[in-house]
Amino acid sequence: MRMRKIPWAVEYLEQAKCRIKEPEQYMGKWKQFLDTEVLHVEIGCGKGNYSLGMSKLYPREGFVAIEKNDSAAGVAAKKYDTDTEKGKLCLIRGDAQTLNEWFGKQEIDVIHLNFSDPWPKKRYAKRRLSNTRFLEQYKEVLAKDGQIQMKTDNAKLFEYSLIEFQNAGFQMFEVNVDYRKEPHPEDVETEYEEKFVAKGQPIYRCVWKR
Ligand SMILES: C[S@@+](CC[C@H](N)C(=O)[O-])C[C@H]1O[C@@H](n2cnc3c(N)ncnc32)[C@H](O)[C@@H]1O
């Protein structure tokens, strides 16, 4: 899924206040930095609505949104910088492949994966955010009682993820194959989710524990 380049957003990203330019410097100190006891990390935040909304719903909890695409990250950054009601929220522009260079062991309480790119071709499977390569990293940075929450519209990616999580030793905690029929009252729709829900497509959701 390629995103159209948004020049103003790419330019904005450079001087964004919410952006953490050297995330490795915060390793082991994110909770202190965000003044929270609960740390959430969203990987692939796109244009940023989910973490922004969640930071308002859970104002005592801290949120780090990660996005590798400059245009999407720039749009998210502008929202985060200008929304005066946002909670404890910051942004990393980067590829989550280096997640364990940014976060310390067991530092994260909840990892959110929302509508990750499915990378349908087998040769690109390692780029999926629920691929074993990523799951092994999540195990390192996730707290002992931590959770990974995943939502997707893609049945094949969902099936693939169920197998990968299970093989990596995660315990399934919740599963829903038509999540919007019974959504959690305190959850936020992402940009992609809004589009899929409008088209009447089912949303798959699962929650895993270590
Ligand atoms: C399909 S979009 C979904 C965006 C948003 N989560 C939503 O639901 O509206 C997936 C996003 O994940 C980002 N992404 C994919 N792999 C990533 C990685 N390894 N590190 C950071 N971001 C990633 C992509 O750039 C893209 O913006």
C-alpha cells in the first residue's frame, strides 16, 4: 500500500514538537519522560488518529506512535502538535524493525497493531508486523503481563497472525471476527477502520498476552 507524497507533511515533520528524533536516548526512560505508569506503543500509526484519540480517553497513560512513512508521520505530527486536548503522546518517525534499540526490556505495557500492511507476497512476509521477526522483538520489550492488541480487515493476515502469535508462545486472551458488532466502548477507530466500517466490512480483532 503506497501512500501519495504529501510535501507539506514531509516538511512539517522536520520541525514537529511531538517528534522524538533520537528514540534510543529514551530507552528505559519512556515512562518517566511521559510521566505515566502505563506505556502504550502503536506501530504503524498512519495519520495518527488512534493514538491521539486513545491519549484523550486514557489521559493518565502514555502513548508512543511509530510511523515509517514521512507523509503519514507528518500528518500525524501536525495533529499531535496542534490538538490542545491530547494526552501524553509523542511520535517516532522510523521503522519498527529497530524497536528493541528504542525500548528497554519489558518497558511496554500494550502494543497496538492496527490495519498493518498485509504484504500478500510470500517473499515480503517478513515485513508483516505479526511476522516471527517482529514477535521476537515484542517479547523482549513487552512487560510480563503486557498485551498486544491487533485489528485488521484482512482475513488472510488475521489467520497468518493467529498462527505466528501461537507459534511464538503468546496466549490468546480475546478474539473477535466481527469486532464492530460489539466494540469496546473505550476504543478508538483508526482512519482505515473508519473506511472499512463504512463499506460494511468485518473487522477482526485479537488480544494476546505473553
Ligand atoms: C495500512 S496503514 C494503517 C494506518 C493506521 N494504523 C490505520 O489503521 O489507519 C499501515 C501503516 O503502517 C506503517 N508501517 C508498516 N510497517 C511499519 C514498520 N515496520 N514501522 C513503522 N511503520 C510501519 C505504514 O507506513 C502505514 O502507514
